[in-house]
Amino acid sequence: MERIRTGAVSRLATAAEAVRPRLREPHLIIEGGRPLQGEVTLPGAKNAALPAIVAACLADEEVTLRHVPLGLNDVQKLIQLLQDSGAEVRQEGSDLICRGAGWHGGTLNAELAGKIRHSLLLLGASANWRQGLFLPLPGGCSIGNRKHDLHLQALQQMGFRMEESELGLHLAASQPHTESVVDFSYPTFGGTLNVLFAAVKSKSTVTLKNAARNPEVLDVIELLSRMGADIAWTEPGTLRIRGVERLHAAEHTVMGDRIIAATIISAIGATRGSAIIRNASTRVLEAEVAVWRAAGLRIEELADGIRVAWERPLRPVDVMTEAYPGFHTDIQPLHTVLMMHAMGTSELKDTILDGRFAYCEELNKLGADIKVKDGGFTCVNGAPGQTAVISGTGQLYGTDVVATDIRGGAAVAVAAMAAVGTSRVTNLYQLERGYDSFRETFTALGASITRVAE
């Protein structure tokens, strides 16, 4: 396939680059217009690895985790928080060895805990060890009001003493009820994990209704079961956790990252390419794959991966995000990039979080036509919802853009790969919280990406 850029545009891009101010922060330089081709292998899933590391620290024997994306900023920060809480976490080659017998809880480092949402999971871990913990309000991406009330209420319903102040959440050393029922109003991912962590090693039985069924949750349940936990689905959406006396040593390989798979699929479609993604499966992306097939991408399941190819101009497809197995809120920015190249207008409604569309302003800098409007509905987090209206423009041009959050950052980087000319992506801290080898993954498929330290 011929490269998208022309000689005239190349000269204009070179001239524009010459007058750009020099950046003193880490950034990516992306020369767009190259159709992605070839083969790449998925890394371990961030959203499965982070809770798996916490789960491994519930045992007093060593648990070995494989395929952990050790280069991620969030992984390193979580390891530090766990070590500060008394757990033993060490790297041996490419494996992570975890053991929680020395857990003492205490007060978490506010700077570290405030930067990652998964610090919430240390509440369940500390409840598992019957140790007190003070958690400064957790952080993560600025993508709307991300509540923690379901975590708090669930642990209280189980019998643990929990208090909240303007500074953070305090778990007192306490014993759970002999039997309890937790019924979530929404199948919260982190809330489900916190209930599991607090319940697996207690003299009690917990029934959890409306539990999250994300593939990443199932992956962690598989790990806990290998460690000796007694967890069972009694009906769709309902978990029964019977506490056991202790959890033992085990080995576990973290699942492949379905959101990175979606990122690669989006990039292949946006650049009009064709490639194979090993260690990926359409089975954990059923809603997204159905939408993208309807839009015109060819996506085929292979024995050990998937093949993706652009074959014709894309068609617009409207999307509304929902809890799994619906369309993932983390994947919607990548759908937006594909719809920027569709022949027509589409709408994207995010019903989960209210602040997910900050990246659209960055995409418009590249030449997209996206308007964000009041959606006339209320998100799961209780805030007014928004809808993005995307009009396919057919052509993007390189410029300077900002990674507003993890997935928004991936979206602008993917759009830059499809744009004519050269782009610079800044605020890499956000992008690299979820992608520890972004440049390597896409250069393996033929993209031109350089990471500049400063």
C-alpha cells in the first residue's frame, strides 16, 4: 500500500517542525501516514496484573506471577505501596514473586496512593490480614467523578469498621460478620475485587450480588482459586465466597491486555493496514469486535491471536458504553479515532464516567471534527452524561497534542500515526501508566515513533 503523505505535504511538515518550540519534557515524535503491517504479541493486562499482585499478597506463601507488565508506572507504584504495607514483592527475571505474611497495614504514602486508582484494593488486602489501614483519597486519570462509595459500603456490610473523612478512608482492624450479603447497585470492577480480597480468608461466607464479570476479574478469581480460595458463581452475576483458613503458594500467568489489543486494532484501521496480534482473542472483546466489523474492518480469530485488516472505507457506527460485556468505557476513545475516518457522522455516548471526552479537543487539533454535547442522561457515577458527535473528515495533519489520560493519550497517538506529517505527543506520564512499550509495539508494525527523553 502506498504511503499516505505526498512530497508537498512532507515539505510543509518539515517547515512546520522547524518553527516548533523545543520541548524539555519527555515526548513522542510520530511521523504519520504509514499503514501498519506485520505481527506483534500482546503484553500482560494492566487491569488484571495490578489486582493479581494484590491478590498474591493475600497468601503467607510465595505466589509467582508471570507476564506482568513490569515497566508500567502504576505497577511500580503499587509494588512500593504493598512493600510499605509489609508485603514481600520482588522481581526474579521476568517473574514477580509475592508474599503477604508480614502485612502490617498502616498509613499509605499519600503521593503514591494519590496517583493510582488501584490503591483502593489495599483496603481489601488489609481487611484480609485484619490490619488497620489509612488510605489517602486514591487518584488515577482525571476522567470524571470516580466514586469509592461502593467499596466503603461493601466492607461495612461485611462487618469491617470503615470511616471516611475529607483526607481519606480509614479501615480499622476488625472482624467480619459470620455471614453477609453485598448487593451492588452497579457491577463495580474494583468493588468486586475488594469484596473478594476481604472475604477469601475469613471465617465467614459472603454472597456478592451484581458482581463485575470483566475478563480481568475472572483472571484474578482463577489466581485466587489456585491459591486455595473457595469462590463460586451460584447464578449469573452472583458470587459466593466461603472463607478458608489460609491461602497457599501458586503460579499464575496474567492474561493478555484486551485494551492494548483494541488500541492496535484501532491503529490498524486508522492507518489502513493489516496485521496479526498474538496472545489476543475476540472472546474478551465481543462487543467491540461486533461494532468494528459492522464498521467494515475484517477481524478474524486465529489459533493464537487475531488478524485485523482494513479493506474499504469505514462506515459510521453509534456506540454507548456499558458494563461488561457491553462496550468498554476505556476503549471508547479508540473507537472515536476509527469513526474520525468513517464516511459519515456517528455518536458516542459514555454512560459510565462524565469526564472521558477531554481527549476530543486534542483530536480536533489534528483536524478531526468532534463536538461534545450534553447527553441528557446521568452517568453511573451520578454526574450529567455527555455525547460526542464525530463527523468523519477523511484526513488528519500532524501537530502537537497532549495525552490527557491513559486511553485518551493512546487515542491521540494512534490518530497521529494516521495523520499526514509529524506530531509530538506530550504528557507521556499518562500514556505510559498503561503502555510500558508503546513505541516498541507500534514500531514493530512499521510506525515511525521516536521517544525523546527531553
